[in-house]
Amino acid sequence: MKRIGTLRALVTLTVALVLLLGGIVESSHAKAASILFTASGTNGATGASLKASAEFDVVAGNLQVALSNIGGDVLAPSDILTGMFFTGAGIAPGGLTPLSAIIAAGSSVVFPGAADVLPVAGNVGGEWEYKGGVPTPAIHTGNQGIGSSGLDHFGSTPNFGGPNLDGPTAVDGLQYGLTSLVDDLNTGNKKVKGKEPFVRHSVVFLFTGLAGGFNPMTDISNVSFQYGTAFGEPALTSLTPTPQSVVPEPTSVALFGIGMVCCAAYRIRRRKKMPAA
């Protein structure tokens, strides 16, 4: 009876390990495409620490881009993150269709004016524009762009689906650009202390139009970030992307599980050979 009980326990352990492995493999497949690009520098005009990130993922066949200002205290308009450029392998300039622009969880709107329309469900799509084509400065070599300011590149009608929340209907100025999560709202010049509403930290953009098999891990390149309202203001280029949501390789987990089962089997055999006390 003891042998039967031990055998049942061994079978239960094996089944549990198989289920665990299956879950890890499924998780690996679900998040294998996510990749994070970051860039950092210093604004020579203000001395502010600049740092930005863009995480690319494929969600239900659509391209998701989380753009974030992860820098330091914002002191002037040229410290506000207003644009990001990238290249997608196999995507023609302007080949994506923008679906939405939503304030990320944990982010918020700061300095909304009394006459401003506040975002409903975080929708800031009426303040951002997607456009293809390579812009003027050499630092921005990507052929896809997202912007909340005209930057001599955008400036037509916002196209992420949402009402105009502040200022002119066309994308222009600083409104709903990204200030940092650690920004001291009491510091800086007048233009960044209440004149314009900003998103504090991050906005998540969603696009359709990807070809089957698109993988940001290998197909996204030339990522760069733009601050302020003109290309002459600070710009940063990302050089080293980082894979996200890294999980153990399925082979490694399988070997670990097999090892545990073998150890259990060895203990059973050893107990059988031991003389009775």
C-alpha cells in the first residue's frame, strides 16, 4: 500500500510539473514580442536630466507602444517629451492605422485648465498624431512618428480617435506632451507650471495594420525621442533595446522537472533496498 501511495504522489508531481511547464511555455509565447527602448541625456539649455522609453508589443495582432517620460524634474518646455520616431520592418511610411491613445495606468493629467475638456477614460487621442515619412533632422531616421506637437512634421489633424481637449484642433504646442513622474510641479518656468496641461509619465498607443509574423524584438529599429516644440530642441537616440517579460526557457524548466521526478524515483528505489529496522 505504501508503494501505491508513493507512486500516486509521484504521478501527481509529474502532472503538476507538466501543467507548470505548459503555463510557462504559454506565457513565453504571449510575451516574447515585447521590447523596451530607452535613451537618456542632459538638456544643455536647462541642465535637466532627460530620459525616455518606448515599449513595443503585439497585442491581439495590433502594435502597442507605451511612450514614457522617465527623466527628472522638468524646468522648461524643452524638457517635455513630445515625439517619438521608429522604423518597423515591412511597414511602409504611414502604413499603420492609429486606433487609440490612452493615458497609462499610474499616469495622470496635470495642470488642466478651467475651460479644458478632461480626458474620458484616459482618452487623449485628440491631442496626438501619427504620421509616416522621415523628418528633417538626421537624428530621427525612423519612418514612423508619433507627436503631440507640430515639430515641423506633424501639425495636421490628430488621428488617434478622441476629442480636442485643449488648444487648437491641429496638433501644436506643448499640450498633452509628457512630463516626468518625478517632476516637481512647483519648479520650472511659467510655461511648464500651469499654462498647458500635460500627461504625467506615460501614454499607450495602439495601431492596426501589422503583417502576420511581425515581431518587435527583431522588427523595430531606429527609435528616437524628441522634446519641446521644434527639432532644434533636445533629441535622444536609443541604442540598446531590452527584451521584456523574460521567462525561463521551456527546455530549462523541462530539465528541472525531469530532474525532480528522477530524484523522487531514486528515493523510492533506495527505500526498497534498505533493510527493515
